[in-house]
Amino acid sequence: MDYRQLRAFIAVFEERNITAAAQRIHLTQPALSGSIKLLEESLGTSLFVRKARGVEVTDDARSLYPQARRMLAEAEQLIRRFRTGHHHEKLAIGIEQDIARKAVQHLVATAHACIPGLQLDMLSGCDGDARLGCEDLRCEDELFLPIFSESYVIATPASTPWADKKLTENDPLDDLVSWIMCPTHTSHQRLMPIYGTAASSPAAHASNFSLALDLVVAEVGIAIVPASLAKETAGIITHPLDTLDLKRRVGLCYPVQSLENGTLTLLRNALDIKSSVSIPQ
């Protein structure tokens, strides 16, 4: 298969109409039909079924489509790269709140390893071509590529009697502590069984986990937070949530339109290969 065949296939797949697809990529209908026929012959399968009005896609076409988009994006990126006479690629990545530095460093290292000459712009929040964030907070129209998953832990001040105690959610926590809670976070409702009756009188509220950890260090109370953030915070002790299998997935959130961004496609492919089930060490 070649570049022209991929363009023809993608156009027909998305338009579901030979005439509209030919107009979109500025080809005659016979030329477009010829490209599709050559592609089908090279693959040894039918990709489209002609109907009175438009075409229907086959299961093989649905399987080919995301791969074809990726291959075409990479090819177009190479063309732009050499036609402009330089080798600098640009990519802007937003970083959400409550993402551990280790995760950010893993993303940056992977990006520079797979995209030579990359100019990477790191932004706060949801700006950028894509963003590093939690799956629970992705937008409705975004795709998500998981990079790692992690558990939640109980964080307590290091300078308290809990420092030498193996604390779990099975302990009578209501009698011991006051909770620092993040009521606006998506995890809040899942944590209510652990908070128990103490949920009605928290020590403090925080808008994010990082602020909750600051309150823990200040000995205001204890909090349930992602393990990666707790690991990077000095002055606390962590305790596992033994009975509650609560995890979060962190990864790359990106809009469907970004499938046409060849630079981002290279990063996505590299992250997909390196992704694991635990926080990067």
C-alpha cells in the first residue's frame, strides 16, 4: 500500500460516498476507485460494499482505519519535516493537577527519545495538543491512552503516633482522626465507606490531592490520595487500603482530531509500547 491509497481509503471510509470522497481529495472518481481496488488487491480483502447510495464499510475496513490514520499521519509529518528544510517538531502537552513528577518526567523522556529534535511545550491544565491526566477527568469527546495505573493509600503525618503503626481502613478510624477530604473529586463517593460517620465532620476540605497532602504534612488530619503523589511528599507515612481496590489510571488524553497530528502520533505509539500497569520508577 502507498500514500495515495491510504488517502483514498480514509476519505471513502469517512465520507461513505465515492463522489464526496473524490471531491474531498481532489481526484476523479475512476482514479479514486482504482486506488481502492489496488489497496484491496494488495490486502486480499474487500473494504467497501457499493450500495445505491454510497458505500458500506466491511469489518476489515473498520480494523484498518485507525492504523491507516496513523500511517498517513506519520507519512505527512515526514513530508512536512523535509519540505520545510528543518528537523524541529513542535508539540504542546498540558499537565493536569495531581500528576506525579515521575509521570511527567517519563512522558518527557519518551517524547524526546522517539521524536528527534522535538520542541516540547509543557503547559498547565487542559491546554495543548494533548494532556497528561487522569482517565476519570477526560472530556467526553477525548480519547485516552493509559500509561500507568496506581492504587490509593492513606497518608498520615510522619510526626504522629501512626508513624510506627500499620494503619488500614479496618481500624476504628472514626475514633482516631479527622479526615481531609476532596469532595469535588470524582473519587469522593467511592471513599465514603471508609470515611464513615467522620465524613460529617472533616478536618478540612481540599480542591485537589496535592493540597490535601499539604494539610496532612501540617498535621491537620489524614487523607486518602494516589500512591505516586504520596511517594513524592516528604513528611508523611503511607498505609495501604487493603480491602478497597481503588485505583486510578493516568495517561494521555487527546481529541479525535489529533489523530492527524503526526508528531503526537509518534508519541502515542511510543507510549503505547512502554505503558505498564504501575507508576514509572
